[in-house]
Amino acid sequence: MRLLIPLSLAALAAIAFASVPASATGAITCKSSPVSGWKSEKALSEKLTKEGWTVRKSKVDGGCYEVYGITPEGDRVEAYFHPVTLEKLYVARRGEVLFRKKGY
């Protein structure tokens, strides 16, 4: 009997979480055009490298490009860029917002 209650609760929790739709985990979301209109992650990486960034990792999150890297100032950051314009939208360092474009 002692084992039955925790197992039942675990099963209910699994069912509840399975029914929740997946969503972006990031700080912002982008309202962008279809993926066919996006610039490539490689183009973003090249742009940032020219600006003095070191790009460690990039991925799509919330319809934006999310980049983990180091800014020209030496800050280790998580940053979001618009996939069509490659415009910088959000930059944070360890939970501290360093930059946030108005409206995002």
C-alpha cells in the first residue's frame, strides 16, 4: 500500500506533463516570416564574428536564433537575434539583462 500511492501520483504527474504543449524555453519569442525567408545560422555566426563575438553554440528557440557566446567586451552571454534581419534583440549574462530591444 505504501508503494501504491507514490506510484499513482507519479503516473498522474506524467500524464499531466505529457498533455502540456511544448513551448519555447527562452527569454523572448520572435514574430517572424516562414523559415524559408530566414537567413542562415552560419550568416549570423559570420556577422557576429566580424563584430568581435565568439560564438560557442547557436540554435532556434521561440522563433529566434539563440546564441551562446562571448561578446567583444568579454562577457559570456546568451543572446537572441531576429532570424530574418539578424538584429540583436536580447542579451543576458547569468540572468542579468544587458540589452533588450524595445518591444521584445
